[in-house]
Amino acid sequence: MNDPVVISGAGLITPLGTGASAVWAAIERGESGIRHLEDDDPRFARGVDPDKAPACRFGGFVQGFTPRELIQSNQLRRMDWLSRLLLGSARLAIQHANIEEEIASAPERTAIVAGSAFGAQRETQEYIDRLLSRGLGAGQPFLFPNLVLNAAAGWAAIEFDIQGPNITVSEHEASGETALVTAFDLLASGSVDRVLASGMDEFSQVLLHALEDRHLLDPRCLGKPENKASGRRNLIPGESGSTLVLERLSRARTRGHEPLAVLADAATMGTGSRAHQFTAPKAAAAAVQGWLQNRDVDLLISSGACSAARDAVDQAIGEAAGNPTQIDLSAYVGETPSGGVLAAAIGALSCAAGHGPGTAAVSPLSNVLISGVARGGLVAPLLLQSLEKGIAGPQS
């Protein structure tokens, strides 16, 4: 196949900033998006976050995002935070790829695939709390539509008049990577011409309570001092919304647009009856090594495995890939369960720029491996390659 799938646009709303260039520049400078929210933080400005009382004040909170600047819907005030993250990042990706006219001329040939580990947690908690405390008659009809996992993708389809397949996937910590794999398969089928592949997750009180109950939450999220003496790897939750535009190379170049990178191959491994075999690091490493087929890897990006066991799987995958330079995004943006799309976007930008993180001195990059690792043994690897590599094309 001589017309590979490419990433032609990236839209990022992250704790490192809003916009693909800003995010990669922050990574190069070694900055962290994990911070404490002060009372005058732009997050609390009117029209930004509908939740005026965040679950905690310390974590990976998005920066530089003003919803009204990117979302045109007159229903914005009814839109939950998760949907705002998706729509904002999708707008940035569409603008970056310059596909507004293509979507308008053939809306049925454009698809959306969104990945989220937990969905709209805040609204779900609020709705259920009202039912339990006040009875069945207390359900809010305006709140209920946002509880459905595919609500965010539905809002996006309305916002951009996208009439092709609309899919939402959830594979725990690898939901973002799974969205990319699904988008890759849609393009390979020939049923669509372009796909918006997104990953998004948000802060919530439910998530914080769950992490606290399992003694995994960083004490700073509870307003307590950091306990370095414990030796425990505590988790700092994060949030992000990110979208990549996937299409064939020929379509991008027909309109004079130069893509960021080739998505050379994508897969999900260890699902269903085979899931148990990847709970062991060696099994996961062997599977990824076989999938790579001796292709060199310059940079490995992981998006925060959220447990010591999955960290071990990521480490084994790195060894199987030849111990390339590795970036763990959780150090920059917190534990964003669906942050794999963010990782892929950063990898794509590094491919296009021909360099890696400033501290790594990797130049030039030709192969970037995205490693998504989730509970149940699922591994979702993706291989990005520079356009100069002369890729034969994706495996269909």
C-alpha cells in the first residue's frame, strides 16, 4: 500500500498548555504542568469550567483553554467539562489540518472516534447523588444526556456537522491509544476519508476517593505535605483533551498540506481470551517485539501506567524496543488515563521537527513508539514514522 495513513493535524488542551506547538515546546524545556490552583487562576474565570469547586487544587490541570474561543455551540452552558475538552481539541486539530472545507463538502466521509477511561464522572456523580438523596423524581433531565459515554463525541458531531461513523471506546488507561487504533482501522476499510481520533479524561471527586481508598493518591492532592520517605509511587491525577486528524497522505498533499508524520502501524494486543498473557512483562515485551519486526525505535512515549505492575510492562517493552530514549508523560501532565493521544501527538511533532526532547539529544527521529498499557493486560502499541523515511504504508 503506497498511500499511508498520516497524522495531518493535532489539537491539544493539556496541563502544559493549549496548542500542539506550545505543548511540545514545554516538553523540550522540561517543564511540568502539575501545579496548585490559586484563587485567581484563569480556570475560575467565567465560562471556563462549569464546576466552580474542583475536587482538589493540586494536579495536572489544563492551561490556556477558554471554551468560548473554540466552541461555537449556543448550548455551551449545558455542555459538561469532558465534552468541552473534546470539542476544543477537535477545533484546534481541524484548523491545524486545514480540513474545514473537506468536512463541509462530504460530512458523511468524516468520522469521530473518542476514547475515555471514565467518561463524564462529575455529572454522573451529581445525578446519582440527587437520586439517592432526594428520590427518583429528583433526576435532572438537562443533566442526563451528558452521562452517556458517547455524549462528548455526539456534541462534536453536531458542532462540526460530521455525519460519518461516531464511535466512543473505553479501554481503561489505553483508551486514547485504542481510539487511534480504531481510527486507523476505519481508514484502512475505505469507509471514510478522514477521522478525528480523540482522547479525554477529567478530574473528579469519585476518582480521587478511589485512589485515596487504595492509598495511591499523592497526599498533596489532599492538601497534605509530600511524603518522600515512604518510597511509594503516589499518583497525581491529570486531565486533558487531545485530537489527531488521520487521513491518507495523498489527500493531505492534494490540498497542499504537509502532514506531521506517518502512522505506520497500530494494534491492540491482549484483549479477550488472550488478556492474561500480557500481565507478565516478558509476554508483553515479546508480543511488541514481534509486532515491531526489527524496526528501530528512537523514542518511546508512555502515558502513565498508573501502577507498579504496568510500569514493569512498560519497562519490558522499552527493553524489547532496544532501550530507546523514553518519556513518561505522567511526569509532565499527571496520570491522564486517556493521555495516549496526547503522547502520539507529541511523538508526531517530534518526528516532524526531526528532534526529540531537549535533554535527550535524539536527532533525527525516524521511529517513535507509543506504548499504551492498561489493566487486564491490554497493550496498544502505535508506530509513528517521519515522512522522510519512505514508508510503504500501513498494514491493512
